[in-house]
Amino acid sequence: MMEPAVLPCAACGDDAHAACRACSYALCRACLDEDAAEGRTTCARCGGEYAAPDPAHDKGNAVEEEEEDHHAPPAAGSQHERVTMGSHLSDRQDEGSHARTISSVSGVGHARTISSVSGSELNDESGRPIWKNRVESWKEKKKEKKASAKKAAAKAQAPPVEEQIMDEKDLTDAYESLSQIIPISKNKLTPYRAVIIMRLVVLGLFFHYRITNPVYSAFGLWMTSVICEVWFGFSWILDQFPKWCPINRETYVDRLVARYGDGEDSGLAAVDFFVSTVDPLKEPPLITANTVLSILAVDYPVEKISCYVSDDGSAMLTFESLAETAEFARKWVPFCKKYSIEPRAPEFYFSQKIDYLKDKIHPSFVKERRAMKRDYEEYKVRINALVAKAQKTPEEGWIMQDGTPWPGNNPRDHPGMIQVFLGETGARDFDGNELPRLVYVSREKRPGYQHHKKAGAMNALVRVSAVLTNAPYILNLDCDHYVNNSKAVREAMCFMMDPSVGRDVCYVQFPQRFDGIDRSDRYANRNVVFFDVNMKGLDGLQGPVYVGTGCCFYRQALYGYGPPSLPALPKSSVCSWCCCCPKKKAEKNEREMHRDSRREDLESAIFNLREIDNYDEYERSMLISQMSFEKSFGLSSVFIESTLMEHGGVPESANPSTLIKEAIHVISCGYEEKTEWGKEIGWIYGSVTEDILTGFKMHCRGWRSIYCMPVRPAFKGSAPINLSDRLHQVLRWALGSVEIFFSRHCPLWYGYGGGRLKWLQRLSYINTIVYPFTSLPLVAYCCLPAICLLTGKFIIPTLSNAATIWFLGLFISIIMTSVLELRWSGIGIEDWWRNEQFWVIGGVSAHLFAVFQGILKMVAGLDTNFTVTAKATDDTEFGELYIFKWTTVLIPPTSILVLNLVGVVAGFSDALNSGYESWGPLFGKVFFSMWVIMHLYPFLKGLMGRQNRTPTIVILWSVLLASVFSLLWVKIDPFIGSSETASTNACSNFDC
């Protein structure tokens, strides 16, 4: 185990001699002696037990006492109770009076000690917390000592009053909450909720009118429109009600530093960063390198940071570029920390169009910045040279510098590879300081094995990092998402390390922000409505969904463990005294309920051994045998032991010389066979959107998540901004949702047993998996206006006064809901409108294809292989925005757009030939058709290209559709109207 850091005494500021096991409340030797003289031996703040002396004081005695405590059985009547590391804490009612510590032993038999104190010991007779009284008494004694010291040394100068105030402030900050919930103002939220209820009522009245007033002259069109409208109403409910309780959060990083310290002796928890990449030709190494450099330079103690890069394509280009990056990091990291550079990705720092001299008073900054920029340009030349070299693969394969063949020449058949570039035993920076650990990982690939794409690569990183560093927290980033805020890790720790908040938190999700998007955000790449509206609403429930990147996980939650505050087993509802209930039947029902509840607990957390606390050590070790762990975690004793260490650290029993060998073993392609990986542990398999499944499983176990939105965005990435790449990205997300819908993890029927998923949270997950199916009614509804214009029919009958009120009420409630949503969320109307436009564009294209591909995969087993979206950008600003790539996904929206344009022309030509009476109904039809055209306008601009020229395919498609409608007009007449009317309209359109 790692030796504890020496903390300052909470009372006097001297070096601490011991600290509370639960809250790290530290005291020096003098304060401990004074406390013992008064008969107090427990923590003044929480009532917990003080830990053994630190290494600077009686280290040898501490080790002997720890060993004796481990081997000796607990004394009768003691307040200590031994339970296994796999067990959970006591029930919710005992949370406030428990503290836990880890006593490490070799092998699997780790133990957790729970020390309880009665609630009455924490307060005095007047109800005032005892720890505050003790702190005040310590302060008084320290003041008396200082006063006597002043008298003894008359020449000594008293410390300034400002310093005393700062010391007291730091002491106060150290025990205040590290974060705060800032609820939305009632003046904004109450009207918003009222309008939602009003809209729900109006919606019911509107449907009542639509269903009870059919249009017999166009019954098929009317029936189609009503079905579509009912689905839209259901979809709105799924989307709206999870926004019922939106909140904001604020973090206090200064309090985090005051509580846990900073620098080498910091008590901050360690964090393992995961960066995943596949194809270096589509995910340029320079972008991945900037992400890695920003991680290595993050504002956090270097010994607490490790960066793992997963190369799932086993490309030598990625390996060599990472070696160059490790060398350049020796210059870049100290430069960033010396001058507090933001952001700490060099490509984006040097491209900023700001005055870099602002607030820089160090005289050497200008000179060092120029030198660093020159070094970075040379580094880019070397990386680009590697990329140019990799464009053509040699026939004999790649050869490494030592003359041996590159093991990953065949990306589908190669051994596992691990290379540690930086770290404790690696190269130091140019100032002689230690650098964070940087590890290259490429898992083993063999034919005949299912590797599960990104989810499998992330699970391999979980095991490798557990063997090498085993940080208690994991933060994963895509290769194109760099750290934009160097304090982002501290922001996450304000939640994770806060005892009052972080007990049941499985992950902290940050919003996604992007660079390189056009000013108008034509294709809604920023996705502001989702990140600034929906996610805030979910944060007020059980927490936001996991979006795949920019997320800090609690490692134990990834292992399938449940939260410490799992609800207790439900009591039997059968009365034991009632004469009408037979005793045998009552006992049987109680046993069944107990068994069912135990099964639910096992489903929610792999190991829930709360029931066996009274067993002896032998029985307990048998129940937690290594074989039972192997069935879940795989055949690695080092990894199994690491899973039981809640606070991280490499197991003592692990041999450092064999760790790399063990790490290679846990990334072998057959390691996950017959285990729970991908089923209950780690990233969950079964969908290309593994992020939704992973977060959903954690919430079903009872965990909650937190949404963190720092003022300065924590991470930024690059988005595919041209139309084709954007639609293919949306297609992949939608297909993943359809796969979940047809799987056993569908929120419609999964996770009801434990009752730990809140209902509004379940609605949000249902919305994430059913939204692609909205494409079917949306395509039909977008075609209806054009059909009505071409046939002279309409889906709405002549409106009465009451019907007019319902229609106006519906439109007004829709507008008011949107306006009030913009008001409390703070987003702009342009972002909202772009989101509405792309909802239609994606719905009639990518979502439609995802539904059919998902059904084909379920019925016929046809799988779709998606290519990685290119992350490179053109040299010209927004150059990729105008690139036009024709794909089949573009066919449905192009057809709908042309159909509505033809319909508008046909409608106006028919009105001109029919006289004044036809203009009234025409405006209603044209209104709906223009609604479709306005929503598809960004799609139309995307088809035009850079010079706003219409692509030939669009012209040919328009001519083809117009010809089809003209030639087949009479043939479709029996379905939609009289042949005489259709023929007249066709002739008039043809003459026009």
C-alpha cells in the first residue's frame, strides 16, 4: 500500500501525527496528547477512529500493530466489525455514523473495517457538534501558548492579522461542501411547468377533436395524419417530462485544495486517463498527440495522473507519433505549468487570435513562447513526415528501428503490445521534474474472436490500468477531445471526493464543446439543446446519461458493484399475527420475497455479501473464493486483487517485475471468455452506442451521475461538419439506439426488479432508444402537404369556432413552451432553431435508415460496419463544410424536398386556374408545405456546395420526380380523388 502523506494539523497547522480514517481530520502529537488527557480518543468531527502514526513517527510500531490487528479476532463488545471488501456499507439510516478503512493483505482476502459511533456522541447536551467545541478549545490553548511565547521573546513579532484570518478561512473551507446545487429560479421554472401541463391538456382536447371529426373525402390521408400526430405527442411527452427538475451546479476548487492539499503531499485521488483511437489516417496523429499533451500538462499532481492510449488499429504510425509526443512533452509540460497556459493543447493554444502578452508579467515569457512555438512547428514537421511515410505500406510490412518486424503489421491478427513512455521510471522533463505516466496499449487480436470494437478496447484499458496503476477514478476522452480547462480533473473531484455528495456517484459527465464549426452551426453540431437543456433536466433526477467522452468514472462502479447505500431488503408484507394468514404460507412468502430480493441485489451488484457479516474468516473466504471472482473478472490474480481496493493503488502482493507480463495477459483476446465483461462489468456490449448501455446499467444498480459545466469548457473536440459525415455520425447513434430497443436491455422492460431507476429517468432512457422510430411518421407527415397540394384534398375539415380555439391553443402552447425553455436554459433562439431543423433533416434520412438496418440486423442477422468519421480539417476555414459526398442517406430528404417544391408550384397553378374561391384552402396547404421546406433548408444548402451551385444529381432527381407525377397522375386518382379532378390538375400543371 502507498504510504499516507503528512497532512497539516487541523487545529494548529503543524505536521500531523495521525488522521481520522473516515474524514482525514488530522492532528499533531501535542493536540492528540491534550485530547487524550481529557479522555477523548475519537475524531472530533465525525466520531471515527484515528489511523496509526504516519511513517515519520514510529513507522515500525505501526506496521506491527496493523499486522496484529489483522490476524487477531475482534474483541468481544468492540465497536469494530469485519466485513469483506465486496460487501456494501450499512443501510441508509446508519450512513452518518460509520467510517471505513482498508486493511490490506495479500491475496483476495481484503477486509473493510467499519467503526460505528452512536449518534449521541457527536453532539453535546445543547446539541452543538462536539468537534466544533474541541476545535475552539484547541484554538484557545494555541492562543495561550502564543501569548506566553510573546512574553518570553519580546523581540518576536506577531504574525499579521491578515495571515491569521486566512488560516481560519482555510480551516473553515476545508470542511465545507465542495459543490453546491443552484436551482433554477421559481420565476422561470414555475411558468414553464404550468405551460407543460396546459399543453398536455390542450393536446388531449386537440386529439379528441381530430379523432371525432374524420375527413371522409380524404380518409386515408386523414388517418395517416392522426396516427403521426399521436406519435408526435407521445414523443413530446418522453422528451419534455425529464426536464421537469433542471438544476445548475457550482464547484469550489479552492476548498478542494484546502481539504486535500496540493503538490507532492496532496491527498487528491489518482486518475487514469483513457484515450482511444483506431485509424491514424482518419484520426490524424497530430490531433491525438494534442489530446495526449493536454492530458500530460493538466493542473494536477503528476504522480496522480496516468494516460493510457488505446491503439485498436495496431498502427506503427500511432506508436511512433506517440514516441515523438513523449519527447516533446518534456518541453511542453513545464512550459504550460510555469506560465499557466490555457488551453494546454499546443495546436489550439498557438492558433488563438488573442493578445498572449495580456496578464503575462514574467520577463522571459515572450522569448520562451517563441522558442516553444518553433519547437512545436519542428515537432509537427516530424509528425507529418511520419504520416507521409505511412501512406504506402511496404510489401514486407513495417520494420522497427531495431530491425525486427512490427508486431501489428496485421491489424486483425497480432499479439498484445504495451509500451510505457513516461512515468516514475521514465524520462523527466527538461527542468528535471517527474512527468505523468504515458502508456501505449494495443490489445491482442486473433481471427475467430469477437473484439466488440470500442467497448472492447475500453475494457482492455480498464484491466491494464488496474494492473499498472489502479487509480480509483477513470476519465475517458476520444482522441479528438483535448483538455481545454486544465482544472477539469479538480472540477470532477469536487464531486467524487466530497463525502456528502460522492458516495453514490458513478460518474461525472462534462458537456461536449467543439472547435472548427461554422458560425451559424448549419447542421447543429454543437447540439446545444441536448447539452444545455436535456442534460440539466436529467441532473435534477438521477443524473445525466453517459455520452461516450468527457466522463470521469468511479472505477468500482465499472466493476459492477452497487453503491454503498443500496436499499435494505424489503420486509415481508404478510402479517404474522393475522389468523387468516397461515403461518407456513407466511414463512414461504417471506422466503420467496427474500430470495427474489437477493436475486435483484445480485443483478444490481455482482457481489453483495452484506448477509454474511457474522460468518467466521474461513466461511467468508470460502464464499469469496478466487474461483467465484474468476468467473466474473477473469484469470488474473493481480487484477482480481486490485478490484477489491476501493481507494486504488497497486496490490502489495504484486511483483513489480511481472506487472507488464500480467498486463499483457489481461488484454489477450480470450481473456473475457466465460466472464461478465461486457455483460455486467465495464463497458457493456450489444450496441454501437455502448455509452448509453453503460450508463443505463449503472443507473439501474442505484448509482447516480452528476453533470458538471465549468465556466471554461472542460474539454473541446472536433466535429464532422459537412453534411454527409454529419448524417453518418447521426446514423451510427440512431442504429445503436435501435439495437438497444431490440435487446434485453431495453428500458421498456429492463431494470424494474430493484426499483432503483426513477420513473422520469426511465422516460429519458426510453426516449433515447425510441426516437429513431419517429422517422416513420415524420417522413409520412412531410409528404402529406405535397400530396394535398397535388390532389386538392386536405387532412383537416372545415374548422368550427371550438376547433379553431384548440388549434390556436396548441400552437400558442408550443411557442410558449419553447420560449420559456429558452428563458431558463439560457440558450439562443438560433441554436434552438438549428436543432429543430436538424431534427427533421436527421429524422427523414439517418434515423430512417437506422430503423430499417436495425430491423434487418434483428431479423436476418445482417451487421453494418461503420467507418470512423474523419477528424481532419481543410486548410481553409470551414473548408469541409462545403464538401459534397453523395450517399444513399441523402435520397429520402432530397425526394421530400423536391416533392414539396413541385407541390407548391402545382398548388399555385391550380389556384390560378380555379378562381378566387380556391385561394383560401390553398394557404393552409402551402403553410404546411413551407414548414417542411424551411426545416430542410440547411439540407438544401448542403446539396448546393460551396459556390451555391445545384449538384447535377439534384437537377436530375427533380426532373425525374416531376415526370413521374405528370405521367402517373391519372393512375393515382382512384386512391386520392376523382379522376376528373386529377386529370384537370395534371393538365393545368402540364400547361403551366
